[in-house]
Amino acid sequence: MGIFSSEIHTMDDLFVHQLRDIYYAENQIAKALPDMIGKATSPALKQGFETHLRETEQQIQRLRQVFDLHGVDVAGVDCPAIDGILEEADEVSGEIDDKRVLDAALIASAQAVEHYEMTRYGTLVAWAKLLGRDDCAALLQQNLQEEEATDKKLSQIALNEVNLQAV
Amino acid sequence: MGIFSSEIHTMDDLFVHQLRDIYYAENQIAKALPDMIGKATSPALKQGFETHLRETEQQIQRLRQVFDLHGVDVAGVDCPAIDGILEEADEVSGEIDDKRVLDAALIASAQAVEHYEMTRYGTLVAWAKLLGRDDCAALLQQNLQEEEATDKKLSQIALNEVNLQAV
């Protein structure tokens, strides 16, 4: 959020602003995932990231539907939060030489991304319902459930495989 | 994480690095909360933030215990993720004139902070156990549970009061 956004007067303005924030964030995540796929060594992790890239592209389409349903332009706003999370992910992975330790760090970074998305979608679902937009809430809820499932899947890959090999 | 951190070779290095990341983050959150308390209008929200400030100070003390137990210096590392999340919280709150809408935005921002902490503590608990540091894991688990409880409490304040007044 920031210089590209207009002032916020109502809950509707705040909802649209937050929608544009997560739209920007999803697009940045879609750009970052190929690099994470490239860095991952564990086949399960690599495949998990590939699946999530396809899900992210689908989530962006759902967000475009939400903009259409709500009758506002599809647009992003600057989002320092996701920029910071992705910058940190990139920095820490650049400091690791051991590929097994790198896999563990990649999972931690991806889970930080998932948690950012989960909190934003949780808020957006609540606000959509409050504004009487159950149609938008249903689409946002689908994205939320996918993020929660991805977070759980990453925990399983960490606990069952990656962390054990990294130690 | 970044310019202040050394290179990471082992899971132990990664654990200490992540510990320093959340230590920096908790200290930044403790600095940001008084401003959020000042901006909040709902008495329940103001009180929730005040309680969480006291919890945050206690969490910082627990992190210092973890550093001591693990035999490493208490130190923070640069954390672009929390900087970005707090920058975004500050920017969006500066764009809102209606105090009821501002309360809803403050809750959303605080939940983004909580989710960042939850993902980092979740990772740290897993890594501490992996490294045989059940003593550290127990302290980190206490912080994790407090963050989860705060996140739930914020959702309740939003659903039961703030969102209804904001719309």
C-alpha cells in the first residue's frame, strides 16, 4: 500500500485497497516462485513449489473475478510487506552454500509468504461478508484454503524429509 | 536478515540466524505498538494492544533466555520482512480519516504482524527440536502460543465490535 493508492474513507475503500494489496502480492509471488523452484533440491519440495505456482496463477484469476464482481478496476498497489518478505527470502538463501540447509530455509521463507497471504485473505473474507459480498467472499475463501493447505504441505515436507537431511 | 549476518553453513547457523531475525522483529514490534495504541479508538482494541505490548516485552525476555541456553550472543539481524509489514501498517493507517475504519485497518495490520511471528516461531520450534534443544523449543512454543492467542483475540474484537461499527 502507499503512493499509488488513493485515500481510504469507507470500509468499501479499505476492502478494495486490501484487494489491490494482495493482487500485487500474488503477482510478485508468481514472479519469485520460479527462482525458488530452481534453488530447491528435494524433489518433493521442487514439486510442491511447482504446484503452488500453478495455484498462484489460478488465485490471480480468482482475484480478477472479485474485482469484476465488485465493479472496480483490476489493479495492484505497492505492498512493502510482501516486498520485504521476498527480499528477506532472497537474502537468506544467498548466504547458504549447503543445499540441504538451503531447502530448509526455502521452506521457512515460503511459509512466511503463505502466512502473509493467509492473514490477508482471512481479513478480506470477513470484510467481503460484512459488505454483503458473499460472492466475493466465496472466491477469496477458496484462495485462503489453498494457502492453508500449502502451508500444511510445506510443514510435512520439512518434518518428514528436508529437516532430517539438513541436520 | 542481510548485511549484519554472517554466512550460514549448518542448521545450527540457520537456527541462530532465524532467532536473531525474530529478536529484531519483536523489538521493532515493541517500538511500533505504542503508536497503534495511540491510534486505536475502540477501548477493547486499545486494551488488546496494551496487553500485547506487555506480552511482547516478556517474549523478548524469553528470546534472551533462548540465546543464553544455546550459548550465543544476544543480537538481532536486519529483517526486511517485519520492516515491510510495519511500514505498510503505518502507510495505510495514515490514509484513513474515519476512526472506525481505522480500527478495522489497525486490526488487519496487527494480524499481519501476528502471522509473521507465528510462522517464524513455528519454524524455530521445529528446528530447536531437530537440534535437540527441547529447552529452547519450550520457550519458543510459549511465544508461539501467545501470538496465536492474540491473533484469535483480534479476530473476535473485529467480528464482535470493530467491523460492525466501521461499516
